[in-house]
Amino acid sequence: MTERIPDIVDRLVSREHYVDVRPLAAERFARGDIGFAADLGTAILSRTDGSLAPRIHPVTGEALRSTFGEYWTRSLLDFLIDTAPEHLDEFVRLACHPAGGRYDLAAYAAHLLVLEHRKRPEQLDAVFQTGACDDLCACLVHEFLMQDGDLDDVPAARQWAGGARGRHHPLGSLPLALTDLERVGNHIPYRHAIESAQRTRVTGNPLPVLSDTTVDPDLVHRLVRVARSWTAQSNATTDTGRFHSTVPIDPALVPDLLRTLGRACIEEYGTACDPGWTLPACSLTPEQVWRSLAWSSSRGGCYGPGEHNAYARLATWETLRALTDSPEDAPVPDVERRVRQCLWFTFDNPSWFYSAGRDLSVIALTPDRRTLTLFAATDTD
């Protein structure tokens, strides 16, 4: 007797540990039940009684925000694209479930589709002919671009993105081609920029007095936007600050200035190191800044899947607007121009960063050299 899907979900949620659902989907698929994987996924997404156990930290035993439901539904999407790519409608049906937003299923599904079809981009056209939801379509457009795709190879994607649905989606503010900053930045081999930071001797030169102007909660929210998945799904700590000088800041004094900013990500360093030395710091190119921010958002923290490329692109430009003191609604070309006019720095602080592979620090000095904006994040397993 074939087990009913509601009974399967009941059995899954009664377990204390994660159960791999792909073998079950493979068994039913082999028996000709083409819709089983999507049916099971939608049944899991439809559970609203709180019975889906949260993921458990393997060391501390603490409940994390990612749940078994997220892992099961993503595993079923993996199964569908690996085993049944010809049944695109089933894949789209699960990816576009109304409750899928809480697990970012559309962004993940778009990532899978581009990985599967980037060498045959014309096959992505079919997604736009299945009645796919707006979020999947929008994510597919920008995931494809971020993986060096050209929308001229996917006419249905370009038509959708240029239409009313594409323009009014949250991703609709992004250009339909990569900017020069993105194109170059995406091809820089990723490494944690703070690894290049070096200590230097304090110059002893007079330092300008900086006033702390970090008074807007919305500014803080925008600065940490690229680390949203770190804080939502893992154990991240973030720090931010905006500081203003009445006189132009000499860029050579930025390493000296850091220890005057009164931020937790910096303050702890002074108690452990020779006060005659600066915090380890170095300059960054705009392309390195782009790469660090976009990679951090798309890959996520030590736990959780990250936002994938489409929403990481949006998050990176939002954080860059905040770092460069640009208007919230500034178009991407204007923000890119200002990014190139700013000077960029990074720093290390072994007393604050966990050094678990998820450390990020970016400092922007505005074109008038009077405003210094800082964002730092660290995460651990």
C-alpha cells in the first residue's frame, strides 16, 4: 500500500534529525509518480502548525533559524533538476509555491536552473513559458547575468524583464547587463581581503576630530544588507559607523584614525597589541570591494545557504549606496561612479573576527574626503 503524502510529512516531522527525502522521491519517480516530489514539497510548505523542527547546531544544541522544511524542499528541487529535468513544470510548481518565500526557494531554483542550462541558455526560455511566478522569473534573469549570461540568448527572459512585471519586481531596479564594476569584480579570484591587511607604525601626525553621525537606524540596516543571511541563519556579529570630519581626511591617516572610532570591532584590538602600531589595514580597489560584498551575500554565513546571485546583486548595490553616502534611490550607474570616486580600505582585528572563513570589513572615504563609513561582519560555526 502506497503511503499517503500527509502521513509521510507527519513521519518526517516526528523525527529528531534530518531525513534525506531524495531516495523516497527517486523510488516514487521510478514507479511513474512524476508529481510526487513537487506534491511532497508543497505539502511540507503547507505545514503551518509549527511542527517543522528547527535545524540544531551540532555543537551547542541551539535551534537555528533554518529548518528541516528548508532542507527538504531544497533537496526536492535538487532531485527534480537532476533526475527529471524534462518535467520543468513540476520544478516550477514547487519553486513557486506561495509559502516558498520563507525559504527563498525561487532564488535557489534560479541558481539551479542556470547551473544546469548555462551552456544551453536557450533552454531557459521554457521557464518563462510555464507560467512561472514573478520571483522565479526575476531571479532567473539576474542569476543568469551574474553567471556571465547575455539576455540576447534568452529572448523570453529579456522580454519579461523589460515588461511591467519585470520592472515592478524588487529586482527590477537592476540593469539588464552587468556594469563594468560587476563584470571585472566577478572574475577576481575570491580571497578574504583582510588577509592582506598589515600593521604599520602610528605616524604620530595630528588626527582630525571625527564626529559620529551613525544616528539613522535605516542607514545601519542598509550597511549590513549584504550580511542579512549571516544574521538570519547563522551566528554573525556586525558593526557599523559613519564619521564626519570638518576638514578633508588624509587617506594615509586612515589606519591611525581607526582606533579613534570607538567601535567594538576595533576597540578590543588596542588592549592586546602595542599601542605604537596601527590596526592591520590596507587599501582595496573598487572591484575588490564589489567581489567581497557580493560573495559574502551570495554564499551566506557559516550556516544557511546565502541569498544566491540575484538577490546578492541587489544587496550589494544597497550596501554600496550606504557606504558611499548615496541616495537610497540612486540609479546603479550613479552609484558605480561614486564607488570609483571613493577610497576603500579594509582592516583585521584578531580580537574581534572569528577567523572562521566568514570575515568582512569595508571602509569608504567619500570623494570630498570628509566622511568615513565602516561596515564589518564576522561569523562562526
